[in-house]
Amino acid sequence: MSETKPITILGICGSLRAASYNRMALRAAGELLPPGVTLEIFEALRDIPPYDDDARRQGYPPAAQKLRERIKAADALLFVTPEYNYSVPGVLKNAIDWVSRPPEPPVDGKPVAIMGASPGKMGTVRAQQHLRQITACVNGMVLNKPEVIINNAASKFDAEGRLIDEETRTFIAELMAALATWTRQLQSIRSCADVI
């Protein structure tokens, strides 16, 4: 498979706050993409209702259905999560619950990268670990390395929300390049399996 095949990544931020460091980090990821890769951002997480299987059986709510369609259309996913009470925000877990259900759960087999930012010293280590467990359960193909854990985030973004810490910018660029490579590797494996 050609290394120049375009890759589309769907970015999903687990914070609803407009001035969230995680939103800033997601925007930075869009600036640090390798050639041939684009990042689209899903902005309607707040519109997804609490998961209710009775409601699902009547038909997916519009916001949940839209997320399912966007994930299906993307080549890969980037979750950017804060850490709430040692774990992922409820809105992010809720969205994953909606997209994990039949028919054809769109996260199944999808390449996934994870990163997160926090004002604290530990960054989002625990939240990212939980998110890895959740994503593995829905058969997302999680990229293990490199890890991007942005701690002391207040010192790494300027007043306009731009990531100014060069080391962190390098880490994010490496993650985006690795996700593109991982995505192409998985696509190549699937293409070979289809031929066989």
C-alpha cells in the first residue's frame, strides 16, 4: 500500500469546556500532522444524551448517530481526555457506550491514539489507562507508544491557547506520525486478508 494514501483522523475531546487545555492540545495536534493526514474534530459531544438501551432500540438519537457516522468515515481516532476523579469524563465514556453498540460498531477495528492534558503534576495518566481499557473492550486498535501526557498544562499554552512548549509539540507530532503509520499498517493487513 502506498505511504501517500490520505489518512483522516477524527479527534474527540473529552472536555466540554471552551477553554479546556485538552481542546488546545487537540488543536495543536491539527497543526502537527505529517503530510497526507488531516484532522477533523467532533464538536457535538454535549448533545449526546445519556446512554439508554431502550432508547437505542427505538433508533439512535441524532447526535449519537452522527458520531457513529463520523467514526465510520474516519480512518483513525484521536481521543484527547482530561482526568476527572482518576478516570475519564462521563461524557466521553457515554459517547463510547453509544458507538459500541450494534449494528456494526464503528470503533471495532479502528486505529486509536490517546493523549491528555492536566494542570496537575501527574497529567492524565490514570484517565488514559482507563480509556485504554474501555477502548480495548470495544476492540479499538489502540496505539501503545508514544504516550503524550501533558502535565502542568498552564505553563505550556499561551493566553491565546497555542501550545508553546516545544518538547510537548514534538511529542504530539511523534504521536500523529505514529498513528498515521499504525493506520496504514492495519489497512495493509486488511487489504492482504481481503485478497486471501
